Amino acid sequence: MNSDYLLGIDIGGTKCAVILGLPSGGQLRVVDKEKFMTAGAGGPQECIEEFVTLTQRLLERQHLELSQIAGIGISCGGPLDSRTGVIMSPPNLPGWDDVRVVEQLRRKLPVERIVLQNDANACAVAEWKYGAGRGCRNMVFLTCGTGMGGGLILDGHLYSGTNDMAGECGHMRLAPFGPVGYQKAGSFEGFCSGGGIAQLGRMKAMEALQQGQAPSWCRTADALDRITTKDLAEAAAAGELLAQEVFRIAGDQLGRALAVLVDILNPEKIVIGSVFARSEKLLRPAMDASLKAEALGYAQRVCQVVPAGLGEAIGDIASLSLAAGGY
């Protein structure tokens, strides 16, 4: 009887998922999956009950026993306490206040290894073990999605800091003024996340509209709030100069932020997901120029900046990576 199956639980502000996986050929293979809308399930207790129900459903569907599950990994936005297994009031999960998720799941699903980590750390482990960071001893992972989170692999181990707050590089202020991220104008998240780039695009579009030069991706002031990073990327790829300028600014600030990480942490690789993975060609020229100008040469020359390798599967592999351990 194969007892190497893994269970991943991905807790998000919009949706949750329960993933059944199995190590295979040095990778993690998703065997089966169930998901549900977070708000539709109710509060944290109802969600935990749903995790248990869906786990039982997956096991029944695959003709497995709980004894064949080697570990359960839980990925969730912070703040949280990975040592005690407690979720502590994440901003994207209203009502999830001091939820002892590991303890509660262990009562219902008595698996010896049940671990909790914030989602950026979980993605860092996934990319390090199974993605673009394989073989590294020192790696930084940046989410670069709606927000900007980070996970650190240092000297061959996940580094989460004194109270699980390591890697929150999106909070760094890069300029006195600019797009807002982490409730801070001019932050790394403000300039370089998907949400931040869209903000920057709105600022540039408003300036253009005031000058009577409407860009192709925003013809009227009514459309300002509907601008997305995808709109800007499509316009930039089509040759729209103002959209290209948005990505040049974001790329320049990205390089400056990466220079700080390179100088302090001296990583072999910085792996960047989501927006960077999709818009690398638009961001890289300015990013490379400012990174080279700002970082210490010895450290910069040994560090590769690469897009994430797991693509859209990273959320599933992240929680399964926690279940697999070894970090």
C-alpha cells in the first residue's frame, strides 16, 4: 500500500482548495483536487469542516485510506504563527482571528505531519524544490501578483524570521511618492506588483487625458478605474509608448529593490512569479540596468533573476511542498 500521498490545503481570500498529490520522478504530481469559494463556506470553522469533507471525498474517489497520507501542508496568507499552527487575522480573510487550524485539523484528520506556512514561503519552497530554484542553496522568491510578497531560502533552508515576518519586502519604500502598496506610497509593492502597475497606469493615463492625449487603453476618464496590468501589457506589446513607459518605470524600481536583496542576502537566484513571468520582456531591460547600477558587482554577477517555473500550478504545488517537508 503506497503511503507517500500528500494533501495540500490552499486557503485564499477568494477561494480555497484541497489537493491530493504524489511524489513522482522528482516532481509532485497532482492526483485530484476539490475547491470552493471562501466566502460561500462561511467562517473559519465552516471552512475547516469543508477541508475535512473534501479530504474524505478525495480519498474515497481515489480508493485511498487516511493512513496513506504522509503529510498535510497548509498555505495561507499571513500573519500567522507557523510554529503553533495559528492563523492570526489575515487582511484578506475577515473573521479568521487566532484560528488554531493545525490543531483543529489534527483532531479530524489524525495525520502526524500537519504544517502551516504563509503562501509566499510555501511558493518559495515549491520553486526551490520543484521549479526554477532547484539546486540552489540561497534563493529569493517574489510573488509579484496582486501584491508583492517574498519567501527566503537561505543556506539550504526556509528562513521565516523571528515571528514569520521575514521576506515582507513589498513593504520597502523605494520613493517618497508613487503608487500605494502595503498602505505605503512609493513602496516596492506599489511600483512593481500587478495592482501597483495598474495604479501607475492610471496615473499616466490621467496625465495624458488632462493633456488631451488619450492613450489607446483608456479613452475617457470613466475608464480609469477599469485599467488592468493586462491592458497595459497588451498596449505596450503593441507599441503604445506610454504603456511602455509604465513598464520602464516599474522595471527600474524592480531593479532597485532587487539590488537591496542582492546586497543583503547574496542569493544565487531571485525567482519572480505572476506579473514578471508574463511580462518579462517589458520589465527586464530597465530592471537589468538599474540592478547592475545599484547592486554590488561581486554579488550581482553571481545572481540570476528568472521567472517562476511552476506557472499556474504553483498554488497547488506550494501546499503539497509543505506536506512533503525537507525545508
